[in-house]
Amino acid sequence: MAPANGDDSPTDAQEFARLRSLLVGREQAELERLRREIRDRTLTAENVGRHLPEAIALRAESDDQLARALMPTLEDAFTESVQRNPQQIAQAIYPTLGPAIRKAIAEAIGGIVEGINRALEEGLSVRGLKWRIEAWRSGVPYAQVVMKHALVYRVEQAYLIHAETGLLLSHVTAPDLAAPDADVIAGMLTAIRDFARDSFAAGTDGGLHAFRVGDLSVIVEAGPRALLAAVVRGHHPPALAERLQETLELVHLQFAGPLARFSGDAAPFESARAILAECLETVVDTSGKTHRGLVPRLAWVAVFVALAFVGYILIASQIKWRRALATLRAEPGLVVLDAHRGLRTWHLQGLRDPLARPASVVLAGLGFDTSRVHETWAPYISADPGVVLRRALRVVTAPKGVELSIAGDTLIATGAAPVDWIDALHARVAAIPGIGAVSDTRLTVILPLAVQPVADSVAASHVFFETGSSRLSDAAQAMLRGLGGSLRTIEASLGPAWRAELDVVGRTDTTGSEQLNRALSDDRARVATDFLLHAGIQTTRPAPRGIGTTNPLPAQTLEERARVNRSVSFAVRVRRAEPGGERKQ
Amino acid sequence: MIQKKVCMVGVFATGKTSLVRRFVHSKFSDQYLSTVGVKIDRKPVRVKEQDVNLLLWDLEGRDGAQDIQTSYLRGSSGVLYVVDGTRRETLVQIAEIHELVSKSIGDVPSAIALNKADLTSAWIINDGDRAELGKRPWHVFETSALTGAGVERAFVWLAEQMGSVAS
């Protein structure tokens, strides 16, 4: 080759380059293009991440091609994601899903509750009964009668009409209504719309929007290619027209193609029935407070309240009556033989001890109005302890320090009383009905002042003994005989019903064992008692009584104390003689 | 079910109403004609093995073309003109009405019913008139509401024409 000689003159180099371009110029250019392309591609890949968000935003602004293109991919990705990890998706949508489910459940339950309430209310109310009778008489199903009365509004039919031709595209009717001649009605509706516009609003775009026929309204919503007419019974809210408009917009959106191509074949609009069916709604008055029902309802409430009030009065009065009777029956000295109630009065009849509280006082104490009580009481003598005691107290007034009580038929006196009062008590007891006996054993007898010194001197008298001995000295015997005189003095002052006796107590000094002392004191008391009885002087029973060294008599010195306690001492006891004569010896 | 809107136009007392009453399903009373100016009825026909419901918009021009509400013509796939063969003035008026219809909705399949064909002896339409009618783009049927002659044919023909137009 020419350049191989090594002489690389500039001319040669140029020549060579020219030759090369002649021979492989096209391939060179191609090579360069490919190289650039490879380099550019690298650059684009690096930059694409940087520009992608911008690019997406730009494209999204101009049209929705991007969204459409991405949709299948996104859908696949979502499906794949759900299949792989449902938990993650669940967590992501939980915040919206939870409330939505709760709302749906609450609405469903609310609906059920409302339904039950309504059914109960209508089933039990006068209104419900009236409707049942109406249904029975007219032969119309009850549900329809309820509907007729409780209906607020109901969309009974919906027509989807081709705007230009007035031809019917689709039509739905409420299930219980007969199908009308929808196609001719659709045509006529269109015609009437045209007629109204031509007659009253020529030249404007508006048209007949709604008209009323009796209880029915026809609402016509117009779109560019179709009309939606709804036949509504009752009073519909303005929102209904809005909803119809939305439905019509949806139809325009979903059936844009078929609407544009429509030439009489309604088949493509078959699926529009479902959309129209959503317009068929029935709204009934579920408040339960209908304008017609309010006044009768209030009347019923008033009747109920009145009945409840009367019932309360009757029951309260019955309870009061029973309580009053129970109290009267428990009252001492009252025997209720007959009791009945009039409308406003009470009638009582029975027996009453004059000493018992009057029935009217008892009833007044319970808070009853006694002016309406008519009572008839026959007098009788009650053996009720309470009344008997009251009776006794009217006969014998207890002095201060004496209490009277009743146990069975025995009147028991407790305390300290003078002899003459005790005499009076015994004397009058027989006259008191209901008392069988008087017990004064718990009474301390207060001696008359005149004989009290005699009793005191008896109490001061002692019989002294030698140590360990129970033999009575001559002096002691003389002293004992003298006690008889004291007793007789006292008895004489008390009266024939009374007996005065000597209570004899023997003692010892502290020498010797307690057992021996007890026996010795008993001996001393017995010796003294025997001597007294022998001399005709009464002693109390049981006798004799030795108390050993317990309860010793006081003295100045130990020796003196030993001496005075080797003794027998005495006390005067007075008592009324047993009825029927002298006490047995 | 294919539906087509067909306008039936004619002047007062051309027997249009009796034509309709005998052959179509009528829901509305004739009073609509005098109040709203239109009455709509349904006429089912069978064309090429297919049921077609013709919705007949019965329009009436009491004194000719000026009484026809053109808005009623809108969307019509065909027009049936009704002429009283015994009253020549109806023929003149129908020409005016045809002008009006053409102006409103363009050329659609049209047929003319020369009604009262049962009274041909009383017809006062001459051959010249017939030739005049033939110049216009419509098909002429002689019909009789009394005997029923030609009426069904006119409707079927219209339906066929409209079908071809539509497809």
C-alpha cells in the first residue's frame, strides 16, 4: 500500500484520509452515530430519574393518557401486593375502612330499630288499627295503606328519554305498580316540554322542569342528549332534583357513545335500568310524630297519665286502709268487728275499753284525716295488760319511788312504799278487773315513823358468845325475851294484817378455819332462833342463818372486833299475813 | 325493540285521526291535539323479520302550516302526510307543510296518504295534481280509514325506508 513506505507527508495523510472516507466513509458515519447513541442512552438513563416526576406532572396536565397507560400496571401491582402481603394493605386502608364499616353497621342497626319501632308503634296505635281496618275494607295490602298515609315521597317511575326524538331509552317502575305505556308517555312528555317551552319561554334553553298532577309530581331533568323524568308521589325535597341531575350526568358519561349513535335501538341502554332503579326511592315518615297524629297522641298520653294517677290513688288508698286497720287491731283495748270503705268515708265498728285510746286518736296519730271516719264502738272491759295497768293506775296512785307493772294477771309493785299504801293496794286490787294477784315481794316496807326507833333498837341488839361457844348466857336469854316486846309494839302500830318478824344472823371471830366458823355461826343463829321461837317470838324463814366471818361488824380494836363478831344480830322484818290466816310454822 | 319517531301531519279534518284510531294503539284522547297540538300513539309493525315500534306524533295544522309546532318535528325519522282526497285545499296546504318540514328536519323518508280512498268518486284531485305530487320526494299511498286499504302498507313502507336510512 502507498502509505507503507513510511513517508507520512501531510499530503499523504490527507490523501489517505480522503481515500478512507471514500472507501469506508458511510460505515464511519454509521459507527459515529451508533457511538453517540450509546453515549446518549447512558446519559438518559442517568437523568431519567431526575426528570421523571416533572415529566409525569407535565403529561398529566395535558391529557389523561398517562393515567390510562399506567392503570393496568397499577392494578396488577395492587393485586400482586394484596396476594403477597394482605396484612400491609389492610393496615394501610384500616383508618378509612374502620369508620366506614362502623357507619354502615350503625345505619343498618338504626334502620332495623326504626323499622321495629315503627312496626310496634303502628301495630299498637289507634292509627295502625285504623289503617288495618282500611286495608281490610278496601282489599288493598296493609303495606300500601301504611305507605299511603305515612309516605313523605316516593319516586314511582323514572324515564330515560332521548332528547331529540323523545324515544324511550330506558324505564323503571316501582315493583308494585302496573307498567305504563312508557314509550308513548315518554314521547308525550317530550312533546309537553316542547309545548311549554314554545308557548311560554320561546327562544330560551330552559324547558319544563316540573309539574304537579294531584298528588304526583313529574320532575324532568334535561341533559344534552337525554332527559331524565321522574314521577314522584308526595312532597319531595329539592335535593331529589339534584340527585336526578347527577344520575343523568352519570348516564351521559357511561352511555356517551350509544347516546351519540342512537337511532331507535334501545338495547344498549338495557344496563341503564340499574342506574335508574337507584332513583326509585321511598321515604316514609319515621318520626312517628305526624301532624295528624300529634293531638290524638297527646290525648292518649293524657288518658294514660290520668289512669296512672287514678291507679296510684286507689293503690295508695288501699295501702293506707290496710295500715290503718292493722294499727287499730294492734291497739290495746280496741276490737275491730267490722270495717269497710265507702267512696270517701271509712266505717268502723267494734268494741272499745273506755280506757283504750279512741280510734280517731290512733288514726290521727298516723296522719289520717279522721273527719271521714265513721265509728261505732260498744264498751267492754279489756284484759289487755296495757289497759289493765292503766285501769290499776286510775285506782291506786303509785307514790314516788314505786313502779307498777303487769305480768300475766299479777300486778307487781317495785320500790319502797309506806305500810298504809301497801294496805290500800291490797285492799283495792280485787276491784280491778283483769288483775288476779298483787305481788309486793319486791317492795321495801317503810315503817311508820313512830315505831322506827323500836326497829332501830332491835337492830342494835346483839347476843355475844364465848370464843368457840354457842351457848346462850343468862343475860343473852333475858335480852332475847325483850325483843318479843319490841316486835309486838311494831305489830300493834301496823295493824292486824301485818306480822313483824326477826331476821337472825350469826357471826364468828376470825379464829379457826372458815368451815368451822361457818358451822359455828350457824349454831349460834340456830340457838338464838330456837330460843326465840320457844319464847313465842317469830323469826323470818328460812332460819337460821350463819354467815361466819363474811360481812363482819366493825369495831375499834382487833380484840373488840373479835368480841362483837362472836355474836348474833337481829333486824325487824314486817310483812302482810298470807290471805287465809297465819303463816304455817 | 327498535323504535322510530314518525310525524303524521295534515290539515284539519283530513281523517288523520280516524286513520290512527283504527290502526294504532291509542293511549291519549283526541283532545290532546287541540290542546297541546300533538298526540302520540304507538304503531307496531314488522319489517324484515324485525319488530319496529313506530311512535306516531300526530300533528295537526288547523289552518295550514303556521299551526304546526316545528319543535315537535325534531328527531323524526319519517313523516306521513295526510291529505283529504275530497278536499283540494288540503293538497295545497300539504305542500306548504312539506316545505316547513323539510326546512326543519331536512329530507327524511316521507309518504303521503291520500285519504278517503273509499270516496274516490268524490275526489277532486286531478291527474295534474298527482303529477305535482309525484315531483316531490315522497311515496303516495291511497288510504282509507274506513276500509283500511293502504294504511298498513304506508306504515310498513315508512318503517322500511327509515330502517335503510338508519343503517
